Amino acid sequence: MISIPVNYPEVRMKKLVKGIVEFRKNLRPEYRETLARLALGQSPDALYIGCSDSRVAVNVFASTDPGDLFVVRNVGNLVPPCGCDGQSTADESEAAAIEFALSNLNVSHIIICGHSECGAMQALVAGREKINNTNLKAWLRHGDESLQDLARNKNFSKELKDHNRLSQLNVLRQIEHLKTYPIINQRLKDGSLTLHGWWFELSQADVYAYEETQKKFVLFDEEQAERILSQLPK
């Protein structure tokens, strides 16, 4: 059972500090062996690009262990597109992670994961020009195209609120941004890389995967999992 901390920062910080001590005292032998092995090197299967939101923990909803994922988290799970010169059009951090994951770790999957009630998406819907924080306002420009997609696709996930519809469309737009990177294009062409779009619905703790054949996000249940697994290289 997951323990949800009460909503007081000082209590949550105490929980964090005590948790580190508890981890050190009660670390299972097999877990220690795993970490000792990983100290020699990592070989994750996937690069996961998700939002910094504290409520969205991939290790919880995907039951991952250390070494499973190479993780990038930022506000709004955004990927600055690559320019014609092969350089990122913004801060190099995300681009560096992409290049390292593919060139050094040889991952075969990249996952973009958005989520419901995303503050970045709400800010975009409300109007980026209203944001007072200079860096945040500038960073969210990488979601401007997603906002245009929202205006063009009136029927996409129309049962959702606008900021949640935008969050889903933003996942798809950031996948298109990924395709502007030469290293990704090459890997897609030779069939050694697969791109995935996921969306986490907070209130029900459900994960949805974008299904290209249906042009929508589909609940990630056993049937959908089997469909995805069947499409993976043998």
C-alpha cells in the first residue's frame, strides 16, 4: 500500500530524510547486489521523457527497478526540436540525453509521457504571455505548436477538459520534435528504435498508450499490453 504524505512541506521533508535512513538500514540483499552490478555500468531498454510533476512517478506506475529506464524529466515533458544544423534549438540538456541514450546506451525505445492536470499545459491554455517567470515563459514555447494542434483538432479526446486534451496532443507533438534529430531519424529508418506516447491519468492512476491505428490514447490494460508486446522485435 502506498503511503500518501500529508500536505505540509516540513513533514514531507522529514519523511524524505527518514526514508533515506530506512533505505540504508533495511536494504534487501538482492537489491544491494543489483545496485552493485549497476555500478559497473547501465544498459536500460528505454529513454523515458516525462514531466517534473511530483505526482507522476514512473517507478510506481510502471513498476520499474534501478537500471530499467534512462530518465529525463522537465516541465511539461517537452523536447526542443533540432535545427537543420543538427543542434538543439534550445538548452542542450534534453538533446544531450537523447544522444547519450542512443549512442552510448543503445536504447531501442523512447517514451514520451504526459499526464492529466499538468500545470504546464494549464499555463499554455491560459496564455503563455501571462506567465511572469521569464525562464518558464521561454521554456513553454516548445508547447506552442501543441496549442495550435489543440485549436485544429476540436474532436480529439473531446470528452476531456482542454488542458488534458492539450496534454495528450503535446505528447504527440513532442514525438514529432524527436523526429527532427538526425540520430533518431536514422534509427527509425533502420528499424532499431520505436517511439511511444503514454499519458498518465492522475485521479484513476491509469496509463494510456497512443494507438496509431485508432488515432487515440487507449487504456493500458492487459489487452493493450499484449498488442504492444506483439509488435516488439522478437
